[in-house]
Amino acid sequence: MQELINTLKSCGYDPHFVQTKEEAFELAKTFIKSGMSIGLGGSVTVGQIGLLDYLTNKKDVTLHNQYEAGITMDENIERRRQGLVSDIFVTGINALTKDGKIVNADGSGNRVAAFCYGPKKVLAIVGVNKIVENLEAGFKRVMEVAAIKNIDRMNSKAIEMGKEPRHNLDNIANKFTWVKADDKDRITIILINEELGY
């Protein structure tokens, strides 16, 4: 793991390694400052460590939360756009290669865009199950693991709400990116020694 952390540093990331999701939560909170504007990317992992609930209930920040119940689709889209010019964008990733590349797929594209340009800082919360050997393995993981599990999750949620399940590979994983860090330390990675997210 130390070799991976060293590689991530050499690639320009700000990497941190912790053992548990509880440690990850405490560390993640240190990056959230009063008065910040915060964007969100889709991430089961962010929810699993308790960070989404924390941000939702934090009163001294501006959270562009597209997941808030009851908002219109127009408001959802606007919040995604505002997240792209936020002080910090909080999200997970689909795969992290051993040579320091982040691989993501999106339906709307706000998460893949944020890693490339826009938010002043990106905070990525990552379980060790996301580590892959290389770029090819990263894209394979996106299509055969992350996308499939997300499709199942989102379609199950739609059925629970009495809606028609409509998610598939064409609309949940149609925008891809792989990135290496651009500005030094703009992308912070909290790597957790647990299997989390998809």
C-alpha cells in the first residue's frame, strides 16, 4: 500500500490511507470548512462512511445536493452545474490503477467533468476494492462491476417508488474518463482498507 501511496503522490495527488470507514469520515471532515460551497458526485462510498449525511446536515456550508427529495429535474440539473464550480467536490471513483490513474463512468457526466476541471478541490473516498492493475482493468471493472451494481441499485429503487426501471449501460455508463492529477494536490484521495461502494 505504501508503494501505491508513493505513486499517487508522484502523480500529483494528495493521498491518505486509513484502516476504517470511521477514520475516513473523521479525516474527510477536516477538508470541509465553514463557508464552503460543495458539489456532489454519485457515490455509494460517500454515503457508507457517513459523509453524505454529515454534509446534508451541516448548516455553515452551501451544499449543491442534487439528491434532495422533492426537487424538480430542472433544480437537479442546476445543482449539478453549480457543483462543478464549487470549492470542493465530494465523490467516489470506479477504479484506481496502480500507476495512478482514476477511471470513472457517469450517466450525466458531472462527476467525470469535476475530476478534469472546475471545482477548486476534489475529495475522493475510495475502498481498496477499487484498486486495479492498469487502465484496461479499470475500464473492465467499470463495465462489469460498478455499472452493473449501480444499474441494479437504481432500478430497484425505482421499483420501490412505483416507477418504471429505466437504467441500463446506455444511460448510466455513457460518459467515461481516466485522469491523472492536474494541479498538484487538487485531487485528494482517502483510500480506506475496506471494501466499500461499487
